[in-house]
Amino acid sequence: MIDFLIIGADAAGLSAAVQIKQKKPDADILVIEKNDIISYAACGMPYVISGEVSSPESLIHFTPESFKKKRGIEVKTRVEAIDVFPEEHSIEIRDLAEGRSEKMNYKKLMIATGASPKKLPFIDYSLEGVFNFHQIPDLNAVLEYFDNHKPKTAAIIGAGNIGLELTEVLKKRGVDVYLFELFPEPAYLWPPLIREACKKKIKEKNINFFPGKSIKNVEKKEGKFVLETDPGEYKVDIVFSVVGSSPATKFCKDKIAQTDRGAIVIDRTGQTSNEDIYAAGDCATVYHKILDKQVYFPLGGTANKMGRVAGLTMAGEKIYYPGIVGTQIFKFFELSLAKTGLCINEIEDQGRGFREYSAMRKDKAGYYPHALPVKVKIMVDDQSDEIIGAAVVSEENAAQFIDAAAVAVFNKMKVQELGWFDSAYAPPYAPVWNALVSAALKAVKT
């Protein structure tokens, strides 16, 4: 019987394994992973296509061998979990190399299987030249396809932040992009400030953008992919389908509590509905501090942190994750786009009254070379005056503004406090009044 069995060898699973090893150095710990590659930075994949990151190998932090050498923890790859039996403390696995199945017994189990890309019913994903773009093997296949076929036109289905990142890097490779989105705007789940900025940049870069466009069918004819829409059809050389992901939890369905979307429901320690089974990462929920409930919000940073919490708790040091506030950032050509806290629709769903304040300033002293504009919008709760959301559009790095806003949201800071926030100032780095403080100061004046 294995003391600590972990399914999944990426952010959450390996973070948990390291914490367990530190607290229980003599414990028997095993990590299993169905893929060949472990511990990699999926968020960096688009930038390998553009050449800004040198190679797929640059994104891989550990191999099973290097993880065993550095951390003293064994990782078995090409081993897939196919069923869970909580009542007998065992799982059924399939050895993908040998094609055989067997059971493994555990004392405590961690599920960190991540998410799987959603697939559209009208696309044959086995066709060469069709990509979900979810893992390193997908990236390698894309690079090989570019080498062999030299595509000049591409369809990207899905204009969320990943679809927009792909649009940029493909344009940098000289590819003519056709961007399709079922919703009426790009980055539809992001605040209006960011959606507007994306629309303007799409127009500026002459991207073929088709909002509110429903694709009926995709098929390959004479070496081209034909996308049938209503009305019209479009022919391209390569197709990317990036329409979101779902928790990879089918193997444990009905064995532990899950949401309607299939995310494993955990508490703030990572524990599931079974006291000896834990979960974290893109396969599980996470506590949202403002909404005061568990939500599905898959992000790499959260997976690392929640994996650490679950690992410590499994090893006997029970700690509680304080929660997320929904902080995200992405790049789209020259734009740096970020948000934290609640968007308008989430605030309205809660029935809260709110006020908005916005400001535009330069990111450095206005007279300093290469000073660039930054626009910030903050959302303030009507009753408490607490900052409950913010969005940033910058041409340099929105992180310096959104991180400060995230601290304000996380700590339920009142807008008047943020207005007098002691922000850094030096001409090469920041103006006297930065955009975030300026937006908050408007509330102080009213």
C-alpha cells in the first residue's frame, strides 16, 4: 500500500508531492502521469511559435529523472488512472506502454489530473492540421506542420485570451488569420474595458474577425480546410480550436462530489467529499474570496498554490487556502491586459450596487522617454466602499497595476484608502500619480 499516491505530474500534483516529502521524508510517495512529459509551462507555448521562446524544451521544468534526482520522488509516466474505489482505498490504472490494467492501494490519494480541451462536434480532430493546442505534444505537432506545409492562412475558433495570443504569434509568422467567435465580442468573459481594447487592436492589425459567427462544419478538401458558416465558407491551411477546457475527471465520476461541469468539489484544505482523497488544480474547484464559495477557475498559479496547501494538509499540517480574487493577465500585440475581482455581470448577479471610477495616466513620468498610456477602471461596492474589481489596459506591463489592485481587493480595502496609497515614484518607472491611485482618488473627491 502506497502512503501517498498522486495522480497527475504537473503544477498541483508535483507541488503537493514536494510538500509531503518535506514533511514526511520517509513516506512512500508515488506520482503517476498518463503523458510522457511532466512539469511544463503550457502558458508559454504560443511564444515558441513566434520564436520569442527558443524551443518546447525551454518550457519543461522537470523530467521524471530530474525530479527523482532533485526531489527524491518517483514519477511513473504513461500510467493512466481509469477508476477510483474510495471504499477500498484503491485505484485502477492502465499501463499505456504495456496495455495492462491493475489496482493500486493507497492511504491517501491526490487527484491532480488537470483539464482536457473541449472538442467541437463538427471537427475531426484526427485530421493533420487541426489542433487543440493544449499540451507540449500539440506544440511539437504545430511546429512540425509549419516546417512541412508552410501554412499561409489559419482559422482560430475561439477569441478568448488564448485565441488572441495565438492570433498575435501567427501574425508574427506572416500567417493571415481568420478569427471566429460565437460571442459578439473578443475576450467576452473579460471586463468591457479590455474587450474594447481588443476590438480596436484587431481592427488596427487588420485581423479577419468574425464575431457572433457560428461554424457549421469543418472538412478537408484538396489540402485546404473548409469552414462552413451561415452564411459563406472560408478556406484555410491550418485550424486551431481553442474554445475552453473541462476538468479531466470522468474516471472518478460518481465516486466523489463534483460540480455540474465535472470539477471535483474540495474545501479550502484540498479535501474532497472523501476524507482520504484530495484534489487541486484545473480538475478541481477553488475558494473565491469575494464570492465566498467554491468556483471553477483554472489557472496555473492557483494550481501551484492549492497543490501546496493540499500536500501540507495530507502530510498532517492542516492549513486553509485564503482564496483567489480572480486575477488574470495576457498579452495581445502591444497591449498588456489584466483584471482582478468581479466583472460587472458577476457584481449584478450578486445583487450588489456598485460605482465605477477610471483614469488614464502614463506608466512613467510624462516627460520621460517612451512613457506609455495606462488606463485603469475600478469597481467599488456601494455600501461598503470596498474595491471589488479592477481592469487595466497598458502598453507595457499591466501587472504592476493589477497586482496592487488585487491586494486591495483581497484585503477588502476601501476606495478612499487606495486613493492615498503610497505608490512608488521615479521618472523612469512611475509617475507621481499612477492610474490606479488616480482612479481611486476620484472617489475621495466625490
